[in-house]
Amino acid sequence: MKFISATINGFGKWVDESFDFYNEGVNCLYGQNESGKSTLHLFILYMLFGMPPKQRNFYRPKTSGALGGRLTIEAKHIGRFTIERFDGVRNGSALCYTEDGSQYDEEWLTETLQGISYATYQSIFSFSANDLNDFRNMKEDDLGEVLLGIGLTGSTAIHSVEKMLDNKISELFKPYGKKPLINQELDQLALLHKEVRQSASEEKIYQNKNLESDKLSQDIRTMEEQAKQLYNERLEMERKQQALPVMKQYSELREKLGELPNSLPFPEDGLTRYEKLKSEILPLRSEFSFLVANEKTYENRITLLQEQLPAEERYKEAVQLLKLKDDYTSFVREKENWQSQLNKLQNRLKMEINQLNIGISMEDVERLHLPFHTEKNWNQIKISSGDLEKESLQLQQEQKELTNQRMYTMNQIGELEDQLPDPHHVSRIKEKLRLATENELIKRLSMQSAKKKIKWEEERKKKEKYASLGLWGSIIVALILGLVAMLADSSIFYVGTITFLIIGLLQRVLLHRYLDGMEKIIGTEEIQTTNIAIEDEERKEAENLLASYESTKKDIAALEETLKSIKLKLMKWNEKNKIHIDAYHVLEGRIKQQIDLYPFLLHVEIDYWPELYHNLKHIVTLSQEALETKENIKLLEEKKEKIQLELNQFSGTENREWTQKNIQEQLRELELFTTDYNSNLEKIKQYRQQIRENTEQQLAVKEKLNPYETEIRQLYEVAQVDTEDSYYFKARQVQEKLELEKKKTTLVRQLNNFFDDQEEKHNVDWQEEELASRAQQIKTEEIELQKNVEKKRQELANIRAEILQMETSETHSYKLHQFEMKKDRLNELAKEWAVLKTAKEMLSETKRNYRDTYLSKVIQQTIYYFGFLTDGRYKSVHPPGDGQAFYVVTHDDIHFDVSELSKGTVDQLYISLRFAVSEVMSNEFKLPIIMDDAFIHFDTERAERISEIIKNIASKHQVLLFTCKKNVVEFFENDNIIRL
């Protein structure tokens, strides 16, 4: 797993910052103190593992409200994914994005990190100068165990936990101690047990008091039951007294009901129904009257509008003319656009003509004609002019150079001719050297001829010997073949015999001829020698003179050739100059021709003609556009006049007021005319429609009235009346009877609340005096009974006070309670002691398991790093075991306990263990390693050695090294340095 990049929206001093990390080598993050190294370190840990809310508040930036950011990581089996964590979003939990767009939560991140927690990562893959300072402050007696814990887990946590457990266990119990809590509780429990036995005698008195208290409580409950019965009887008397007026009202109500007829035929809810029907009918009748009045109003308005309508032909003519409005509006808008465009074109033309400043006017531009070949001609003239000018300069330079070369060459030839010796003297020396050379050559040939003769004699003898052997060999072979032919009687062997004899003879004859010829050639070679001789010194001087002469002649000949070449070049230069002059005359003719066509060119340099052409072409184009725009404006004016003529004919020539208006006013009046016409037609149409709707509404209202009137007649029939007044009188009777029945029901309900017996409700024979007398008697009995109850309660309270006093004093029960509480407290402390003891044993067992699994690998790697850091002074490191402390061994086999080592050596041993743990555990958990100024107290030599170890680790795992020391930065490549 590797860190790819970090984006910090806000964390401590970092706001809106991004960091890219290197995949290979060490990521050395360099910065001075207070530059934010540790903050960046904590940000990475926050992204991986989160942070409690209080701690997050500490790192909230002052200049930004957002706290959080993103960390991009590349994992082997997952690929790249980004961790996003913001305070206040998802309660600070992480959201992970993979490259395929998938999203995952905090649980997925924990699984991806293989369950590594913040503490585990800090103890294995991350350490800083603070860890080293804490290690320096350890007691000497604890160093061995601390180093063992580091070798097991990468931190001092095991030692701290072990110390804490030992302290807790000692605080709880010691076999012969007095101060531990369990020892104190045991002493107190024994004392309480003795006091409980002493207070057992007081328990009997306490039990008797309790029995007496129970008896008084039973008596009080009996008296309270009697009081309750009296209370219920008193309530019954009071209820009868309260019900007596209601009974009287009930009797009077029954008499009134008897006066009314038994049968009153009337519709159910008749009065309400009748009132409702009346309320429904009245609006309908009013609506019907209103509809009749509206119908007359609509007919009058239709008549008035028809009188105001103009002729239909005139309306159609106005509509037809209004169709010209869009055309007119379009013409006006188009004319304004064309006029605006024309003004812009004219202003632009004036500006661009003034910018040219070549003496032409707008009229000249309008008459100006630029054929398509003009640009080509002007470009060719420009190019030809430039080429001729360059060629003229080149010809002048070339003429000057050729003239100088010819003068120089002629001077050289003259100087060399002056240096030549006399030709006759040179001829004599040449002849003398020739004769001497021939004499030496003849002598060499004579010697070679003598050697050839001796060699030839030797060769001649060999050839004669080989010829004799060949002849005799041929004869022997021929004889053998002849014998074979005679014996075999075969012609082939005879032919072979003759052939070999002929071959032998021919070889012999030919060899003699060859030898005779060679004798003649060698014998005739006789070389005639002269007596001319020359001394070596004289020969050398003569040869030097001839060599100097020949060299000078060659130099003169070469210079003469050069001179001829220069003359030839001058001739070619004259031809080129003539051609140049002719071309210049042709160019002048073309320039004059163009100036005659375009006089303004006289004021413009030829080099600017092509650029001027483009400007003029653009101006001409603008001028043509302006002319076209004028034509378009003219056409629009003609169309506008045509529309004006058609509008003037609408009202006739006699209406001068109409013809004096402009087109817009005429069109506006036509619009008003047609709008009024259409509005009146629409109103007439609406009124007719409203009349039809009114008629339909009248019919609908009549249909609505019919059922209401029918229902009213039915109500009269049920009530057996003919008029509305008689109907209302009968309704009042029915209402009075209903109210009496209702009151009767209410009184019956009240009586039901007083009595449960139905017969008792109709009994009105009670005497008010008797009821009052019995109620007073019951009340007197209640008071007497209450006094007896109070007396009993007072006795019970006294006994309970005595019992309470016995319970609150140092009695047996209190002591027993205290004894039980102490036992419970002792049990809790014993459980706590057992838990701590078990945790201590489990920690020891865990240490043993880790030691068996990882410690050997860690110690082996520690030996390598420790030896490298100490320049080989120590050859082995041994963890505690079998009663022996942590110790190291030098190359001289001297053992040193860690408490005997110097502070610097102990630091190196600590660093070696941390490196070893990180590397061993990294084989199982592939996570980056972070170091934060872990070597700030090391000198240059130690820092250099540690840097080599870090580079070695970085070849396998990604390493982030935070440092403020320049000498540490110098040990790493510049490409791997991130400056903060």
C-alpha cells in the first residue's frame, strides 16, 4: 500500500494545500520548526483512522471553518482509492471512492487496512523524536523489559501495561501486607463479625416489640372498616336529601304531559325541512325574476350594437389593408438596419481611407477597379524589386572580390617567376642525374642477369632429370601395356601402349626445344655500362634544386589556372550584370505601368504595395457594400410609398385629414376600426349566447322549483293542514311535547345517578326531618370512632419509635447489615484482583506467543541494523530470558547489559528495534512507514548510516521521512524531497 497524494481543505495550519508523494524511494519532507511537519503527519493518521471530536476541535483551522480533506492510496488488490473525511459530515466518518466510482464506508476502510488500528499503526509503522525522548527517560532497571516490548510490538506499551497491572494488583492485595485494600477489608470484616455475636442478645426484645406493633395495626384496620360503613350510610342519607327536589319536579312534569294530545301527526323533523325548503325556493324564485329581466336587457343591447356597425365591405377593405402593417413594420425596421449599416460603412470607409493617407477620396474608391491579377502583379513587383536590389548588392560584392582575387593571383605569379632558377642550368642537372641513374640501373640489371643464369642452370638440370624420368616411365608403362595386350589380346591395351610411347617422346622433344630457347634468351642479355658517377651530396643538392623548381612550376601553373578561372568568373559576372540591368529596366516598365493605372502608388514604397492592395481591396469591398446598402434603402422607400398610396385610397381622395396622416397613424386608426367592429360583433355574439343561456337557465330554475313545491304539499298532507299558519301552530305543539319528554329524560337520568333501585325513584314518601335526624346520629358515631382510632395510632407510633430507636442504634441488625456489606465489598475487590491477575497472566502468555512467532525474526534484523549503525562494534543482541536481562555482545565477546550502555548506544539499539519491527511486520501488513524527526539528536555520521537503512527499507516499502535537519536532506536525492 502506498500514499499517492493528500489534499488538505483544513487541518491545523494547512488550508487548501495538496501534496504528491513519490512511489519509489524515500519521501523526505523537509521543513523548519513550526512548518507543519507533525500536523501533516497527524492529518495522514486522521484520514486513515479518524479522531475524537475534542481532538478534532484542537486542529480546526483559524482561517477556515472546514476541517478535513482527502488522501489517495494505491493498494495491490484494490487499485487506487480516495479516503474523504470531513468534520461535521457523517459524524466525521470516512467515505471511500474507488476508480470505478464505487463508494464505501468506514467498515470497508478498516477491512482494507487489515484491521490495523491507530495505536497499532503508531507502534509499528510510525515513530518520532517524542518516542525517543520517552525512551531516554526510562529507568535503567526497566530498559531491558521496554526493549523486549518494542521488539514484540514496536512500542513501550507492553511495559507500561505490565507496570500498571503490577501496581494495581499490589494496591489490592499482598499476602503479608496491611495497606492493600483487600487486606484492610479482611481486618474490618473480622472485627464486625465479633460485634455481631455480642449484639445477638438484643434481638429477642426487638421481636416482641414487632408482635405488639402488628396487633395494634390490626385493631386500627378493624376500626377503619367500621368508620367506612358509617361513612357510606351517611352518604346515602345525604343523597336522599339531595334527590327529594328532583322527585317533586318529575311528578309535576308527568302532569303536564298528560294535558297534551296523545297523537300529533306531523312529519319527522317537519319544521326544519319546511324552513329548508323555503330557503331553497326563495333564491330560485328570485333568480327566475332576475333571468327574465336580463333577457330583455340583452335584446336591447343587441339592437343598439347592430345600429352602430359599419358596412361589411368597408371592414373587409380595412382588414386587407392591415395586412400591410407587418410589411411596413418590416420595411421600417429593415430600412433602419440598412441605414445604420450604411452609416457604419461610411464612417469605417472614411477612417480607413484617412489611415492610408495616400491622397484618395471616397469618389476615387468608388471608381477604383482592382482586377484579381493586380495582387499577383504587385507581389511580383515587390519580390522582383527586392530580388534585384539584393542581386545588385551581390554583384557589386562579387565584382569586388573577383578583382581583388585577380590582382592577388597575378602578384603571386610574378613573385614565383622571380624565384625560378636558370632553365639551362636546370636542364644540365637533369641530364646528369638521368645518366647517373641509368648507370646505376644497368649495374643492378647486370647483377640480376648473373643471378638468373645461375638459377637457370640449376633449373635446367632439374628439368632434364624430370624429362628423362618421364620418358623412361612412359616406356615402362608402354611395355607393361604391350605385355598385357599380348596376353589379353585386346586392341585397347595396344592403343594405350602406343599412346604412352608417343607422350614420352613428345615430352622429351618439347623440353629440349624449351631449353634451347631459354639458353638463347639468357645468353644474349649483355648490358652495356657507362662510367658516369655522381656523389651522394651532389645528387641530394641536385634533387632538392629540381624538386624546388618543379614545385614552383606547379604553383605557377596552379595560379595560372586560378587566374583563368577568375577571368572566366569575370566574364560570367558581366553576363549576369547585363541580365540584371535588363531585368531592372523591365521592372521599371512594370512599375510605371502600375503607377499610370493607379497614380496613388507614386507615394507608396513598393514594399508596401501588397499590403496596400489588401487594404484597398477591403475598402473597395466596403464601398460596394455601401452602394448595395443604398440600393436596398431605395427599394424599401419605393415599397413604403406603394403602401402609402394604398392606404390613402381607403377613405377616398375627398378626405384630406386622412391623407395628411402618416402611415403609422393610418394603420393605428385601421386597427382601432377593425378592433371596434370585431368587438361589437363579439359583443352581439356574446349577448345572443347569453340569451340562449338565460332561456336554458329559466327552464332549469323551473325544473328546480317543481320538486320543492311538491315536497311542501306532501308536508301539509302529513301534518293534515292546508295553510302555512296552521302548519306552524302544529309544529309548536310538537316542539313543546318534545321538550317535556326531553326534560323527563333528564330527570330520570338524575334520579338514576342517585338510586340503583327503580322503585325507589318513584317513592316520594320520605320525610325531610327523619333523614336529617338519622344523618346527625351517624355523624356522632363517626366522631367517637375516630377518637378511638387516633388513640390506637398513638400507641402504635410509640412502639414503632422504640423499634426504630433499636434499629438506628449499634444493634445486632445494623452490625449484621454492615457485616454483609463488607462481605460484598470484599467479593468485589476479590473479583477485581482476579481480573487483573488474569490479565497479567494473559499478557505474559501473549508475550510468550509473540516471542515465539516474531521475536526471533525481529532480533535477527535488529542485529543487522545495530551492527551497521555501530560500525560493526556489536555482533549480537539477546532479549531477556531464563532470568537474564536484555544484553548485547561486542566483537570481543564482551557482554553489556542495556543499563550499562551509553545513551547514544541505547538510542541506536532502540532505532534498530523499531526498524526491525517495521520491516518484519511490513511483510504481513503492507503499509507505508512514517518517521517524524526521529533522528534529530543524532550526529552526521549516525544520520548518514540511518539514511542508508531508510533507503534500503524504501526499496521495499514506501517511507515518509519528516525532518528539519539539512544534513539529513543531503543524504537523499533531490527528486524525493518535498519542501514544506
